[in-house]
Amino acid sequence: MRFGAVGDPGPVSFTLVTTCLAAAAGIVSAHFTSTLMQGKPDLSMVLNGCLAGLVGITAGADTVSPLSAAIIGLVAGVLVVMAVITIDTKLKIDDPVGAISVHLVCGIWGLWQSASSA
């Protein structure tokens, strides 16, 4: 059996669209947030913004609208930059790649939003 031979490809396409929108929105918002907060663009924050958008949308990628997916990604990108800075500087927790910020903070954000958007 080949890929896509059975069933409707619509739900898979919709899930891919919402996932990509959230990731792109996370990139954009993390870029602008890191530039505003640190005075210069930071590639690691931008990449974490992409991951934040992906983690944030994972819980509801098949249920939220494309607009909601973009909003979830935008907020996740802002949250990850603020969380990385807070965890590193204020809480003094050693998290060199921002994994706590991406997975814990943005995971909770995405779960909360997918539950309230669906």
C-alpha cells in the first residue's frame, strides 16, 4: 500500500498547514522579540522560536484554525525568548539550549490554547 492510498488527504494537509504556520510565526516573533530585548538579532533565539511554534501547535494541530495556529506560534516565539532570559539570568538554571523554555513553557502554552481554541 502506498502513502495516501486510503482515506482523505484533507486532514493531513490541514495539519501540515497549521504546523508550518505556527513554526513560521514563532520564527518571526522570536526574531523581533530577541532583537528588541537584546539589541541585536540572536540566531539561537530564532531557532528556538521555530521549535517553540512547533511545540506549541503540536497538541492541537488538527483542530485549530490556521489563524489560531499563527497566533499560537507568535505567542510561543515571544514566550520562549522571555523564558530563556528569565531561566538563565533570574533563576540561574543552567539550560544552555533553552530546552526548558521550549518544551515546558511553550508546551503548556500550546496545550492550554488548543484546549480553549477547539
